[in-house]
Amino acid sequence: MKIERETIFLVDDNITNLTAGKNALAEHYNVLTLNSGERLLKVLEKNIPDLILLDIEMPEMTGYDVIKVIKGRREIENIPVIFLTSKNDNESELEGLSLGAVDYILKPFSEPLLLKRIEMHLKLANFNNNLQQMVKAKTESVVELQNALLKVMAELVEYRDNITGGHIERTTRYLGILLRAMVKHGLYKEETASWDLDLVLQSAQLHDVGKIAIKDGILQKPSKLTPEEFEEIKKHVAFGREVIENIKKNTTDQSFLEHAGIFAATHHEKWDGSGYLNGLKGKEIPLQGRLLAIADVYDALVSERPYKKALTHEEAVKIIAEGSGNHFDPAIVGLFLSVSDEFAKEASNYE
């Protein structure tokens, strides 16, 4: 079986040094010689070597300048760079290593030593690449399992609460419309700068997980709830928060659970403080809860229940608009109104 040879880019402005370096390496590696940092960066736009040997003292761009560019570009930042130079002082070596070089070799070089150090760094780079692939595969596996568990838990809630079947999926899709619009318009961008929107949407599927603890007779009642029964239903918020907090105690990756807990605990709070569970007011209500409140209410309004008819999209929009400043965050109501046509289009998929 033919083993493909690794490729090394050798960069030096001195033709003698390029020739000597290529002669030392050509028996073992594919070698491309380049006489400037500018040419190297141009070639790197389309070709990625296994390792770069880089001179420091070059006109226009020094080796230090070049490695700064390399380490600033995500697609090439992991290429191992060895400085091959005549600068024989500790300060230069320290600067080179500090900028991200994996080694610092002095000219004139010992050919056996150069080859051995290149071999060592190529093996190390290959090991790191394999390790990164393993971590990526493991991470993807964990994410797939996480998504499957989320789906199962959401479906369990839907199964028990067959009165509002499909509510979780629809509400999550409506929330997605709001989130994308919020990012587009820069609304609350400081609060959402660190958000992974896909993760936020996944976690929103657990907002009603507390309904698992509500009695079937209340959860599946085909008529309007009595005040006492409504008080019992309200407890699903506290139950949901408790369920998610218990899960958090037994997991190390809590990013999606943080959002899920907030959604579960705050999606029934109201802007004027009249909501539940804690009567939070205004921006005391986390942004997740303020967003989901609109998506949740919109779905409830346009969905048919045994005890009520579905409202039209226009009627639902009117009610939400009238709730600005009392039930809902006015800024998010404005956002909702700007994308209400998208809500209507999404809702039509479930008619």
C-alpha cells in the first residue's frame, strides 16, 4: 500500500537556504519552497500543508508577522509552524514560541536533528487532529442523545396532555420566528450575545414538562377549569423547574438545561407583574420567558380546544397587541407584529 507523503512549506527569502532545506527534506516529504511571507499566505488560501518551516528575517513581512496572520485564521491556525532562523538569542526564541510556533531551530541546521524534530511535530499534530475528531464525534453523540431525550420528554408531556396536542412543537416553531427576528433587528443583543439559538429552541421543548406531575383528571378535562383546578394547573411551573433542577444535579453539560429551567419557570409571568409563579414584573422576567409568553399565548389563541373555538390569526394578533405593556414586553410585541405574517404561515401548516 502506498503511503501518501506529508507536505511541508519552506519559506525563506534566501535562495541558498531554500535549496539547502529542500535537499534535506525532499527524500522524506513533499516540499514547496516560497520566498516570502506574502506568497505563503496566498498559497495557504487554497493549499494546506502538514507543517510550515518559516524564516523570521524577511523583507516586507517578517516571520513574526506571518505567524500572527496564520494564528488569526481559523481554517489554518492549527498548522504547526517551526521557525528556522539565524536569530540566536533568547528574546527572539521566546517571542516566536509566544506567537504560537511549535519549535525554534537555528541555522545552519543539523539535517538529522531537523528531520527528527519535524517527524516529532508531525506525529504530535496528527495525534492532536485525531483527538479533536474523537472529541467531535463524542460531542455529536452526546448532542444526539440529548436531542432524543428532549424529544421523548416533550412527547411524554403531549401524550398526557392530549387536549393541547402538538402545542410544544408549534410553540417552539413560533419561538424560532421571534428569535430569528430578534437577532436580525438587534433587539436585546447584549442579552443574547452568548446564546446558541438552536440550543435555546431545543430547551424550549421542556417548558411544560411540569405537567407530568398534574393529575390526569385536570390535565385532560374537556371543559373549562374551575378556579381550584386552575390553581392546580399553575403548579406545573414549579414542578417543571424542580424536574429540570434535579436533572442538572446529575449532569455536567448544563447549557441547555439553564435555558430549559428558565422557560419552565417564567413563561406564565406577565409584564405588569400579575402572572405566575413569582409575580415577576417587567425585565425582572428573564428574556426567555418574555419571548415564550407570546409564542405560547398565540398558539393557545389560534388552537381549538373542547371548551373553545380557535380564533383567527387576526383576532390573536389583536389580543396580543392589546396585551402590550400589561401581559407582554412591549418591545417583543412590536417584534411579533413585524413578523406576524410568518406566524400566520406557520399556523396554516397545522390547520
